[in-house]
Amino acid sequence: MIATATGPHHLQLTREGQLRHFLTLDGLGRELLTDILDTADSFIEVGERTIKKVPLLRGRTVVNLFFESSTRTRSTFELAAKRLSADVLNLDISTSATSKGESLADTLYNLEAMASDMFVVRHAQSGAPHFIAESVTPKVAIINAGDGRHAHPTQAMLDMLTIRQHKKTFAGLKVAIVGDVLHSRVARSQIRALNELGVAEVRVIAPGTLLPRDVEALGCTVEYDMMRGMKDLDVVIMLRLQKERMEGALLPSEGEFYRLYGLDRAKLALAKPDCIVMHPGPINRGVEIESAVADGPQSVILNQVTNGIAIRMAVMSMAMGGQLAERQQALNDIAKQEVRS
């Protein structure tokens, strides 16, 4: 589980290249991403056991800090931690001291003082997990569960695991991401992961109002017409319309969006016969996707949910291993300095 850091102080990695935080896919090479997928594969069977536990995080404390509402992501992180035998604390932000005026930093300092080992952070502000890892509690492993419009790395990795399970290899694949790319942290992480793992093409399909400026710089091609964009696809990933993040009228109506960009059976028929259909959830049926497609034979949406637990187990166990290795290295460095003096 070793990767090459982009610099001596690369925040996510130890000096030996082990994962110690998981904040973004930026700077993580194909080897480390493949290690995460392989580790997750080894955890799949844990969910099929009568006793769904392994002792890798026994005695460790994981705190879920969700400053944004979530059901699927929070639940799978909690299950992942418990299957690793960790003690789990779910902090209710609405009733925590932060709602009474305490700063985020003071809340985190107090949790660190309770001997917490890992914070799983979901926050509306882009960069919040990075700030925590760098400037607030660097000795606590920080896992990004989604920050603003920036990144959602575990969602992207569970999507990669799902693709690999069904397509066996990334080489030669044509993948399209459809819908609200502008507001999607998931799309940004997916594009990064797909390119790093070596697909042939990443295509985004959306109206111009739902695309970031200079979106091609992320590493994708753009198609505004879904009927053209669906041709020759191996994988299509639908995105939720994130109305809570939209400012102003970016769409004429949900009905018009569905007519032009919603995935129905007619549009899916334009892709390859074995094209798989994905969605990070939650699904808005009749807005982004037809029920017959979401529940159809090409849909792997529920596989994504299952794989979310395994990916999060992999990331949490690897980050904790890197943190422990770094702590031991620090003790060794102190011992060497004492010997010299």
C-alpha cells in the first residue's frame, strides 16, 4: 500500500508514501488508487459473513462530523467503522457546541482531547477537511466525506470499484457523466479517478448552464446533446440535480431537463448493449432517470451502495495504518536525536 508522494510534505501521505489522510484524489497516483480498490475487494466478503467484523480498528475511535445532511454516506461510514471494530461517535452538529457559538477548531480540539483517532468530515465549505488536517488536528486521520463543490473521493472510489467489477479493466472504456456537473463534487473526483486509472475517454453531457467554466481542463470532453453523447458508451453515470446549491434559474424546468438529459430506455439504447448505469444517489426518478432504467438489468446502483462500505473500510484502515506508522517514525526520530545528544 505504497505510493509516491508529490513532495516531502505531501499532506495526505507519510514520508514512506502511505495514506494518512484521505482528502482528495489529486496527487494520488494509479498505484495507490489500485491499492485502495484491491483492499476494498478483500473487504467485500466481510459483509457476507454471519459476524461482519474484522479487528483492524479495534480500540480506535472514529468520529463522524457531518456538517451537511446525509443518509447514505453517513450510514456506510458508520457501518464501515463498526465492521473494522472501531468505536463510533456520531456528532449531531445541530445540537453540538458549535450551534452555541463554539468555533469549529475548539470543537475539534475537544474531540481530539477525548483520544479520537479519526474524523470523517462532511462540510459545505470546499477545503474544510484539508484545513482540519493541515492546521487543526494533524495527528488525527481525516477522511473527506464531501466538501462543498470540491471533492468526494470515497464516492468516486466506490464508483471505480463498481466499474472494475463489471468491466474488469479501465483500459479502453468510454465513460459519460451526465447532468449537474457544475455543482457536483462527485463529478470532479470521478473525472480525476477515471483519468488516473486509464480510461479511453471521460465525457460530460450537460446543458451549458450546468457545466463549470473551462470544464475540459478537468480532463474530459464535452457534449451538449445527450443523443450524440450516449453513443458507444461503456458506462453512464447520472448525477442528481443539486437544487439546494443552485443560484438563479439555471433550468427552464425539471420536465424540460428530463426530456433532454434524463436517462430513459430510448437514450440508453444508443449506448453499447452492455453499458452499465450508475448514480451516486439519492435518485430523483423522473427527473434524472426513468424508473425502468434505475431498476433495470443494466443498473448497478445498488452495487455502488454495497461497495461504499468496502471502499470506506479500505480507506479508513489504510489511513489509520499510515497515522500509526508516522507516529512510530516520530518516536524513532526522537530516540535517535536523544542518542546523538
